[in-house]
Amino acid sequence: MNERLRPWLHNSITVLAWRLLIVYALLFLLRVIFYLLNTDTLGPMTRAEVPALVRGSLLFDTAGVCYCYCLFTVLSLLPLRARGRQWYRRLLFWTWLVPGIVIVLTNLADTVYFHYAKKRVTVDELHFADNDNTGHILWKAAGENWYLVLIAIMLVWGMVQLYRLVKPAPVRIRSGWAFVLTGSLMTLVSAVLLVGGMRGGLSHAIRPIAMSNAAQYALSPAKASVVLSNPFCILRTISNKKISYVRYFPDERELAARFSPCRYPAADSLRHDRFGTQRGKNILIFVLESFSYEHSAYLNPELYKGEASYTPFLDSLMREGYLFRRGYANGRKSIDALPSVLSSIPSFKTPFVVTPQSLGETRGLGRLLGEEGYSTWFFNGSENKSMGFVAYAKLSGVENARTREDYEAKMGRRDYDGYWGIWDGPFMQYMARELDTVPKPFFATIFTLSSHHPFVVPEGYENMLPEGRTKVQRPVAYTDRSLRDFFDYARRQPWYENTLFVFTADHVSSEVYGDESKAPTGNSHIIFFLYTPDGSLRGDDPHVAQQIDLMPTLLGLTGYDKPYFAYGQDIFEIRADSARVSERAFAINYLNESFQWITDSTAMFFDEHEVTHLFDLERDPLERHNLIEQGAEPDTAQVERMKALLQTYYERLEKSDFVVR
């Protein structure tokens, strides 16, 4: 090699890049081994799906490398003259090799474990590694898979040889201050890149990637396991607690008699009069960011006393549609909403989408309606990786997605809000024109974003919209105006009259004004209603409803009569049994370390062992008087039903079992 080039080709940056490249190559080989030894489970891989799998693999490998090699990277760049000494080089070598050995062992363990568990190793498995027979089991597994032990030895040996192939040249910077300044700058830049790599990107709109994001790059939940690798799966689930729950009903038949998520509509003896009335119609769900119940003057006349509503357009649709006056969110975060709405799976202590079990097979609205001939779509004006929305939509069976990247490829970048994505107004117009061209019938969902912190509206709208009693209400009014503009366009299109529109908030806003919104039950009270242009669904429903009821209700309205899995209920099937509707209607969520169970008349809080609070919502809507302290007893049937739902939820979560067998 030319001696003049040697210092430049063997400087600290190029040597670091080479050593990290070895790790990427190692992860690639381990992924190939994983796939080849699990082909029967994963299925054949077509040429068309390889590019997406490669992109996803690079994203997750980068996160894993950044987690495992952050210390090595920083040590490689620190402005220390000691970097050239033998003891420091040994330190670097072992800081590099030990994570590499862990990567080899965990991924080869995955190769064997996946065959039995159909999932990657996560921290959940480590909870069971403290048994007396763990060592014996591992030794036996190593003997049965001796060829993988040989592969591990060969891979580690190859790593070491490649590491030694390129050695750093002596530092040529003689000036002390220049050496420190250059090294400090490189270390700072590397720290920023490491954080971005761990999160899956540097944009503030991107939530740190979780295992569920892998589904975005795979055609099936099983193939998502090809995208993943370890130790990423272990590190990203390290904060997950072992799934533990109380078995209130040891007898499975007794448990199923109180609650079961397995729905058999064809066998139901009581069919509501709306079953199948929307058969063949398009369905469009609006998941509205932070649309609390209190934003509407139509719903809260006493709160606003004649003042203008922040949702005047939605108010006009509510008057003509089917309104759930007591609609509740099942979660507190945006990432809780999509599993609830699209798959009828709530989130409690941990958001469902960040659990490893979310990669298990689910048959959400997208998949079920897709099998009935619907084209399925998800729209979100944020980035493709933002919050894991697209990934979960795909897990639920939605085939197509349109995000900020798609919008800007067609419309340019002028409509970016500077924070989260495309303003709701132009993005809804874009969605409307996309829906003009998609195959019919379609099932589509849009997750809006403009009514989110930092609570800004497009330039020029400040004086056109009411200021609001809270920071969020002006952006809420902007999204409401955007909805009006969307409908002004949509009602001129041939698909409009044949569409069922659904409106639900993702959760209650962080900014609340009214006293009822500050009460525990009011703090999950959302705008929630259905609208059909032909007037086929009209009503003002006073009973409790919740997000997880949407999937069963929409399936009932479209005449779906096959078995499916859902924690919610078909609202109209419940309403058809008028004598028992108040007994059967409920909503559940997790609030302040307790499960909240809401019925038509009461709200109770359960700490997994006993009911700690009970409120009479008719007489005490602000929930200031705990009836338990006054000696009242909660309804035994409701308590047992809640316990059965919780036990069923955690049993199913533990097994990653979300389908009707």
C-alpha cells in the first residue's frame, strides 16, 4: 500500500467503520442461517419481498449495533493519546469482541428457539432462566444442535481475523489543541448518530422503534422475525416486566362463561335489526388526535353556554349520524388507539404494540374485510416510521399505506408542519383524491396529527379560528375545518353515498378544561360516532361504548358472519337486548395503576385484588364520593366479568394467541 495513503485509509474513522462493518456482515450471515433453518415455518421468500426485508433488517441491525457498540464507538474516537498504546488497543478489542460473541450466541439461540416458540428470544424468556434445570437444558440443546456450536466457533474466529486485518495508523495530528478539538467533534457527532440509530431515525416524529415495527417490512408476522435480530429484541424489551396476573377462575369453562374474546356471529340467537345493513359499503375511519368529548359545544351545551363550538362541522354530522354520547378510549396514548380500533385489542399496563406478543398472528379489520373483497388502506401525514402506526396497521391486515413520503413525492414539501408531518387540511385532500382511484369497496383509516403538541395551525389560520380555552382547541378547530373541506370534495364523488364514516379520538387531550374532563372517567371520554350520507344510521345512544367495540360493530353492520377474535362487543347486538343493555354495556381502561371499569351507572377502580373505588356516575359525575368508603358493595356480576376479561387478556397475551382456533 502507498505509504501516503496509509494514514488516511487507516485513520480512526475508517478503522471504526471497518470494524462495525464486520458486525453488519455477521448479522447478515446469522439472519441467513436463521431463515434457512426455519424455512418450513417462515415460508418461501419471493424476490419481490427481499428489498423490503433488507431495508428493515438494516434499520434493526443499525439499532442493535448502536446499542451494543456505543461504548466501543466512543472509546475509538475519544481524543486520548493513549489510543495508540497496547493496553488501550486490548481494551478496544474486548469491548468489540464481547458484544460480537453475544450477537452470535443470541441469534443462534433464536434459530433453535423460534422453531418451538414462533418468536424471537426476548427478555420474557430470561424470566424463566433462573430454574435449577436451566443449565442442563442448555447443555442438552447444545448437544442436539452441535453444528450450530461449530458455526458459532467459526464465526467468532472469522470476526477476530477480520478485526486484525485493518490496524489503525499512528495519529498524525501533532498539535494538542487540534487533536482534542477534532476528537471531541467526532465523538459528539458519533453520539448524535448513535442516538438516531437506536431510535430508528433522528426525526422527533419517530418513536423509538419497537419489535412491532418489523411488520412494516414483511408480508406476514412470521416474516417479521427475519427482519428482527438479537440482542435488539432483548434490549428493547428489557423494561418489560414478566407477564403476571391473577387466575381468578382456574376452571376454563367457568372463565369462558363470564367472558370470551371468541365471537361467533353466525351462531348468535339474537341478531340486531342493523346486521348487514351496510353490506358492501366503503368504510372510512377517522382517528382524530386528542379529540376529547369536551371540545364539542353540541355535546356540552352547559359548559359553553351558547359559545361557538370548536367542532362545528363534526357537530353537524353528529346530529345526522349515530352518536355514542358515552364513548370512551381504551388507552392513554396514540399508540394504544390502533390496536383498539383496528383489532379490538386494548392496552393496559404496557401498550400492546410495544410488546413482543404484538407480532403474533392477529386478524384485524384489515385482514377480515380484505378477505371479503375490500381494498384496505391506512393514511397518516407523518413519516412512514412515525409512532409505529404503519407497522401496526399492517399487522392488523391493512395492505396499503400512504404517509408523508408519498404525499411529498406527489405534492412537494410545502405542506410540512415543521414538527410532525403534513397539515391535516392538505393531507385529507390528498387522501380524498387517492380514494377516488382505489378499488371499491375500500376500508380506509386515517390518523390525523395537527391537533397535537406544540398546538400550532398553518400560517394565515390564526385569525380564522377561535383561540380556545386550552392550547389544543384552536388546532382542533383547524382539523374540524379540514374535515369540512374533505367532505365538500368527497360528497361530489360517486363513492361518497356508499360510504360509512366512523369518527373516534385516539385519546383525551392532555389539555382539558371542564371539571368532568378532569374526573377519572371524563378523562377518557371522547368524540365517537358513525355517519352515513344516506341516513341509514341515525340515533343518540346514551349507553357506554368504547373503541374496542368498533371492530365487532363494523363487522356486524357489514354482515360478517364468520368467527373472529375481539375484546369488544357489537354495539347494536347489545342494544337489541334492551332489557339487558345496561348490564352488558361496559368500557375498560388502565388509569393511575388501576383498571377502570365503566358501566351506564357506575365507575369502579380495581387494583387486581379488590375494588378500591366505586362512584355513582348519575349522582356524582365528578367522582368525588367513593361509595366503598361508605360501605357500599360493587355489583358482583360486573366484578366477575371484569376479572374474567383481565385473566383472559393476560393469558392470551402470554401465549401470543389472538385468533379463534
